[in-house]
Amino acid sequence: MSEAQGMSDGILRQRRNLVVFSVLLCFMKFAEVDIGQVSILGFSFSAFGNPDGVYLFAWLIWGYFFYRYWQYYGQEAAPLFAGIIGRELDKGCSYEIGQIVGQSHSSWTDDKNLTNYTKLKSNNWLFEAKYIVNPEDPAGDYKYMPFELPIPKKELRGAVVAVYFNFFFRKSITSDYLLPFIVAWGALLYAGVLSWEGGLLTQVFNLF
């Protein structure tokens, strides 16, 4: 794993290929590059009878790089994201869940870390705990009574939005893994979908 990024060498390589090629396609579109010569594996090609074919070939390479990065993302990043988001939701929603429960049962006890978003979701949004029946007992001989409290998901919407906002906009891990997709889709829209000489749709239509 790369110590700087926390990413494997494989996904770092695929990320670089996808970003560089996406930026290259955007540059070709912006600068209206006129293909005159191409070098591949030491072989130089010039005087193309069908220059449009070069652009189409370039988009095929872009598609390959996109597919490869998507594969690595599914193997490495998706499980990592799921684990981190789960922990952030548990931490970020704990206070909100405790407040909701406290309004219904002020003397409830949390001895098993019950204010847990993951547990609540897995229990179909039904909170289960115990509350103290006689909290004022001077002898401390407390009696506990189990209770159930439905907590609709919408009640936690604000806390969940805050967790996702913090995760996607304030943590570098999201830009590490998601920025290549943003750059790639931006290149597809700007340099591929829009009609221009060398654009992806133009070249596909020219095949027929």
C-alpha cells in the first residue's frame, strides 16, 4: 500500500492513467488539435486518410482505462467507504438518538452502546433498551423495565446529512478515490458528448 495515499499501487496506476487520458482528451477538444502524427510503441504514423479514426481509438483507450479503474474501485475503495461511512454514522448519530430516547424515557440506561445507527437500522428502526422504574430509590435498589421505541429514519435525517457532507467534502479519502470518476465523466461530457470534430458521438455516427 502507498503510505502517502493509503492506496494500493494497482489503483494508483489506474487512477493516473484515467485522469491523464481524460485531461488529454479535454485538451484535444479545447485546443482543436489536428492529428498529424501519432507514435505508438516506437512506430510513427502520419498522413492519416481517416483522422477521425484516431479520435475514436483514443476514446476506446479511455473506456479501457475507465473500466480498469472501476474494477479496482469496486475491489478496494467500495468496501473501505462502506466501513468508514458506517463508523461515521454510528458516531455522528449517537447524540441525536440519545436525545430522542431521552425525551421519551429520561431514566433509560445505555450500558451496551445502544445509540448506534447501525444497530438501529438492522433492527428496522426500533430502539430497544431498559429504563429505571425507581430512579429516586435512596437505597439504590433500582428496578429496570425493558421498552421499545420506534425511531423513524427521517428523525435522523439532519445528522445523516451532516455525516455525509463531512465525509465527502472534508476528508481527503473521497477526493483520492472519487476525483478520477469526476474528471472522467467531465471529459466524457465536455469532449465526448458535445458535437465537435473528434467528439465521441460524432465518430460513432460516422461509422454508419
